[in-house]
Amino acid sequence: MKIKRGDVVIILSGKERGMQGRVLRVDTKSDRVFVEGRNIVKVHRRAGNGQEAGIISKEASVHASNVALYSEKLKRGVRVASRYVGKDDALFESKREAQNSFSEPVAHVAKVRYCVKTGEIFK
């Protein structure tokens, strides 16, 4: 899944289509994300375990295929690809190419999400 906690996403389908928000949590097992202030549902909660009874509003999950990363440059959702960062912040498709760009061997190179259309990097 290319969506991570803290990303700003735009909702592509459903009753909240076109709205954007920050990702609060990601459930990788069921491919669902929780977006702050979006897809609000009412939950009827019974009293117990130190909680009081009542009707509580909270965010419900949205399937990951129904959201896209929001690009500030294009002002809409974009597709992203994974790239590796080498020497002088150059982007490489393989980890080996990124490691070979350094003059001395490095143990770790960073993997980032990259928008091919805009050149924007999502960390």
C-alpha cells in the first residue's frame, strides 16, 4: 500500500468524493485507511470500562483504492511510484543503482514515493 499515516489524501469515490484530509491510521490487513474528519459515523456506546454511555461520532475507514495522495502542485490526486534516493538526491529505480552512485559503499539508501507527472517527492 502506498498510503501512509500522516499523508494528505483526496477521496476519489463515495459520499465524500473530492474532499481531502490527513490519514490518521492505516489498516494494511484489510487495505483500509482512516481519514481525519471524513466518513463520520455515529456509534451507540454502552457504559463500561470507565466510559460513559452515549452516541459518539468517529471516523470510519475508507478502502485504500478510493483515496489518492494529494499533490499541492496539481491540486488533485496523483499516482505515485517507489524510487530510491542516491548521491546528490538523484532518483534510481533499483536499490543497487542507488548504492553504486556513492563513491564508498553505503548500507542503507532511502526509499521514497515519487510522482512521475510533477516530480514531487512524498516522504
